[in-house]
Amino acid sequence: MRDGLDPQLESLVAARDDLARATALESLLTEIADPVIRRSLFHRLGAREPELDDIRGGVMLRLMRKLDELQRGVSEPIASFTDYVAIVTFHAADDFLRRKQPQRALLSNRIRYLLTHDTRFALWHIERDLVCGLAKWRDKPPRPRPLDPADANERQLGDSLARIFARTGAPLAFHDIVALFAATSNVADGNTPLEDADLRELAPSAFEQLESKQTAEHLWREIEELPARQRTALLLNLREAGGGSAIPLLTSTGLATAEQIADLVGIPPAELASIWNDLPLDDNTIASRLGATRQQVINLRKCARERLARRLSKR
Amino acid sequence: MSIDEKERQALIQALVAELSASEPLHLDYEMIEAYVDGRSDAIDREIVSSHAAMCAMCGRELRDLETFAAQHRPRRNWLPFAAAAIAAGLIIAIIPLLRPSATVLSLHDGGREISLTTDGQLAGINGLTSDDARRITNALRAGSLTVPPAATQLEKSGEALRSTYSSTSSFEPLAPIGCIIVSDRPTFEWTSVPGARYRVEVFSDHFRPVVSSGELGTTHWTVPQPLARGATYVWQVTAIGSKGETTSPAPPVPEARFAVLDERNAKAIARLEQSQPRSHLALGVAYAEAGVTAEAERELQELAGENQGSADARRLLQSLRSH
């Protein structure tokens, strides 16, 4: 068993043939993931959201990709599959709401900014929920109170918040405050079409087409054009199908010399030669090279993918 | 399939898998707030500006919060404000005595803060030649860039060619077209014709043959020997198939033209790329004024991305696009 791996995932990682793999995958997705996804989406979006099935499908797709990476040994272990599913679902729902209700998202950001930058107010967490109120109430739990729409004026956010808290005399759930202002601010997101917030999700086949339409040379040239840190985060972790580094393929296919690769990832050639057999590097090692955190390395790589996707889609 | 082709396919598969992998990045509120408040480190700034330039949703939220934050100064206790006001008053009183010049604009550039003072001094960027510094200062002061007429002329010829091809043909040259390129060993690219082999021919501006590729099985070819710097070239690609040969572009379609950056500008840019690899401002201005507009656009987009609320960065980009 791999260190730090949720025991629920063991049967998938240990699967040695397609049938065993498919059985384990189906069990994980239907018996463990699906109930968590449905519950999370119900709490976040309600049961009547017409796009619920699409969001659930999107989460499932991401989980399948992640589990495939895990099975091939190219992803770090998941300590709690249930928590992982909950987090992916939370982000998917959050992204959906931000796209579906863009004006409300802007309003929420502004209120949140004021609550954390005006010394009269404070914003804090009680478990996973955001709570807000006067600064002197910090860390106290919310107490639901009837709210008067007449107190909420988006154009005078600070004074409105002060008025609301004076009337309630107790902390409130942040989402209740946002809902109050949204209801009284003519926020009209109802018919807003979803926008292209994620190129990859909306056009999943775009990259597959590259195999037939684009050459390795073209992809490589686009990678060369990436900003240095994004390029480094991408290349030092780049893996071929078997999980080994894809960098040796760059040299064996004649796309780049080891010296050119060293230059592109900002490592002296001799040093690159010394770590050649350790490639691909894990995110923590890349992070220490870049003076970054592990999450920053992950985000730099995502930025690199976005840029490549955008540039390739323009061709 | 040859071993080389297998490895090539494996590489493409690795890249495609990489591009298709994992969840998308979206900026959470904390990242946006830290960026707006100037609390992000250089790496997070790069991540935020890079993503916001690609994602409509996050870009809109970032711009909105920047505007909101600028309009809503945080309310603080009066004491620190009063202390700050007194300190500011003292500084204002002392400034004329010390005679330092005031900052007229400042920009984030590759994680640094670059500023221009009223007396034309650039601060925050070291190692520039006097020419480079003068060019940047002039561009910032004027809010505009000077692109050589030759580059503009080339771009027009490229646009004329592309507009013709989009409506009449599927076999067409892709690059380089209508631009000045930095490398003196360009790679030519064109669309494919099923089952065809290809031949590329490069001519001087006066249509004298310069170099030919011989027959190729690929849709790209890199010139083996350097082309002359500062010269303009015309090129054609011929598809050789079982039914004969097709050459593109061919009259009456406009020629595919490009120029190789001249020696002086190529050296200046190479030096700048070495000394200022992270300065989008310095590189953007240098590329633009050398006529290498595609690279200038890329750098100035980066600069604008790092300075979302700055009219100065935006103005430079607009100036490049409107030349």
C-alpha cells in the first residue's frame, strides 16, 4: 500500500488488469463519490437547479482523470477520497455560481472586502461557514435574525452594514448578508448566459485533436514561449504515459538538446545532468528550486496549461 | 512506425495528457484580495495576472475589486490617520529642501516596481544601457511606441495574404508571414495536403533564389544556414502529389514576405534578453521599436496583466496595436 493513501483507493491502485480497474473505478464513483457529490450540490445549489446533472457530470469527469493519474502513479496519494470529492464538488459549485451569478459574485466580493478592511467590522469562520459582524463580536457564532431590506443600500455599503448590525445586535451568516444586498440591489443574474470560464472544460476534445493536427515541434515552440517559472513548473514534472519523465523524449526526438532544456528550466547543464535520473521532480522539489510553495507550483503549471490552450486554440 | 516516430508520438501524448490534466485554476477571493492589496508575492502576482488575462470570470472579479478598493479607503482610527497626515505634511515640507523629483508613474514589471520621476529618471531597473533607458523613458512619457514603418508595411502585406487565403484555399503558408523575426534561421510552416511531399523556396526581395529545402515529408522546415540580417525575403511552398504540383502563394495572391531583424537590433535585443529577462517593459519597448511586433505584443500583454489598473501599461499596448 502507498504511504498516505486512503485505504478506499487501494483496490484501484492495486488493479492489474482492465476489468479489475473498471470494477474498482465504478465502485469508487458510484458508491463513494456520487452520494458525496449529490449531498454537497444539494446543500449548495438546492435540488431544482436545472444544471445539476451537468455539474455532477463535470465533477465525475475530474475525479476520473484524477483517479487515472493516481492509478498510473503520476499523482500524489489522496489521503481522504471522501474529502477530496467534497472539495472538488465545492469548487465546481462555487465556480458555477460565480459564472451563473456574476453580479452577485462581484457584490459578495465587495462586501467581503469591506468587512475585512473597515475596522468597524470583522469576518471570521465558524467551522466551514463565514460569519460577519462588528469587530467586537469576532469569533462568536451567528444568530439568525430577521433582516430589514430597507437597511441595505449597495451604494453605501459601510453605513448599511453598520445599520444592519446595530439592528440585529448579533453576528450574521455572511451569505445572509450577501442575499439581503443582492435582493435589494437589482442584481439581475437570472438570465445571464454561462461564459467561457474554462476553455478546457467547454472544449475537452481540443487537446485530443492536437495529436493529429499539431506536431511535437509546434507544441514545443509554444512551451518555449511560456514565462520562465511556468515553463519550469511544467517541464520538470512532465511525464510520459508510463509515469517517467518526458524530458528524455525531448532530446531523443531531437526537439531540444539537454543544454537547451537546462536553459529553459533555469538549471545549469551540469546540475540538470546530475538530476536527470530523478526526473520528473515532485512539486515540493520544484517548489524549493523556484522559491515557491507547492501550491504555487501547481498553480504555475495550471497557468502554463491555460496559456498553451489559449495559444493553440487560436491556431 | 520508426523508433523516432514512436518517441515523437509518446512525447505528444505526454504533452496532450499534461494539457488535459487536473482541475482548472480559478482565483479564490483570498488570492484576489491579496493581489488588490499588494500583499501577493511575485509568484502569486504572476499566477493572478496570468490567469486573469485568460479567464473572463476571474478577470472581471479582479478588476471590479480593484476599482472598489480604490474607491473605498478603509476606515481607520483617527490617531494613525492623524499621525500619517502629520508625517505626510513633514515629508511634503522637506521634499523641496532635498529636491528629489516626484514619481509620475510606476509599474509592476516582472515582480519589481519600476518608476519614472518628473526629471525623467527610471528607478527600479538596473543594468540598462543609456539607449535602452532613453527608449523606455520616452515610451512611458509619451504613452506610445514607435514601430518602424517597414514593420507596418510587412504586416499589411501579411494581412492581405491571409485575407485571400481564408476564402480561397486550404493549402497555405502559415509562418513566417508579414513580420520581422529575430532568428536568422526561421522555421517555415504550412498546412498539409494529404499524401503530398513539399518543397520550400526562399527568394530575396527581388525574387532571386536564396535557398531551397529539397523534398520534405513534414509541414515545417528550418533553414540550415543563417539568412542575411536586415534583409526581406519572399517564400513559397510547393506540394508535390500524385496529381502534380501546387505552389502557394502563387500569383495573383500576394507574396508571403518576412524580414530578418538587422544586426544592430538583434544584438541589442539579445543583450536585453540576457540582462533583463524578466522585464516585460524593457523587452516590450525594445521589440516594438525594432518592429518585432508579435513578441512586443506578448511582453506588453504581460505588463498590462501585471498592472491591471494601470492606464500607462494599457496605453503602451494600445499604441502597439494601433500603429
